[in-house]
Amino acid sequence: MTCLECNKELNETDHRKSIDAFGVELCDPHRTRIEKLVQINDTPIEAIQLYYALKEVGVYTMLEWWDGKKFVDLAVSRVKLNIEVDTEYDLITHEQAMKDLEEAMHSFKNGFTTIRIPHIVIKYNLYKTVNNILGIVEGLKANIKVI
């Protein structure tokens, strides 16, 4: 049991608090930092789990990245990929769908690809989701100049 950020050995209390809150192992200072991030940006827990799962396979992402218009749940800047985790996809209205389309257009105009992933997919198929994102990253590497 070690922290996924700093590799510090976790005691049982820190381990339990972190797993109960986010489903990942974090020491107290890193868990507190993620709690603040969630509180400020309403970051989905599944985005945090995806962040650490991608980190584990060598895809370095940024949590709550500012794209010039809004915060994006996750960003893989080397291939200009934005990942949004949808938590209310079953309640989408035509207004929200249009807003999502406009945001995707904004990202495309700035050279970014935005994908939206329902939180339920991450919750029940985290590693399949990671594998699919790895495929997307590889495709983007092949098709755009990596910065």
C-alpha cells in the first residue's frame, strides 16, 4: 500500500480513507489535495480513477486543465486530447447536447480532440476504457505532430 503520487507507504487509516473516498491509494496530503480539487471543480471521482489508471500505464494527463474556455476533466497535452467524464449523460437535453457540440467545435478549432466518456463505463470497465484511450492516443500520435 503506497501512495500513487509519491510512493509513500500508507498506514491502514490513510489507505482506507483514500479508497473509500476515491477508489485509489493516496497519502493524506495528496488525498486532501484531490478533495479540494473535487470541491472546487466538482471533478467526478471516475475522472480521478481514470487519471491514476492512465498514469499507471504511462499516459501522463492533467486533471482539471483549463482549455481557454473551461476546465476539462483530463487532458493529454502531448497529443492534444481532452477527456470529459459525463456523470449525467442519461439526463441530456437538446440544449446540453448543443452546448457539448459547441465545446467540441471550440476544441477542434484550437487543434484539440475532445472525447466524452460516461462515468458508468469507467466505473465498471476501467481497464477497457484505459486500453481504448491508449488506442486513441496512439492514433493521434500517428496523425498529428506531437508537441
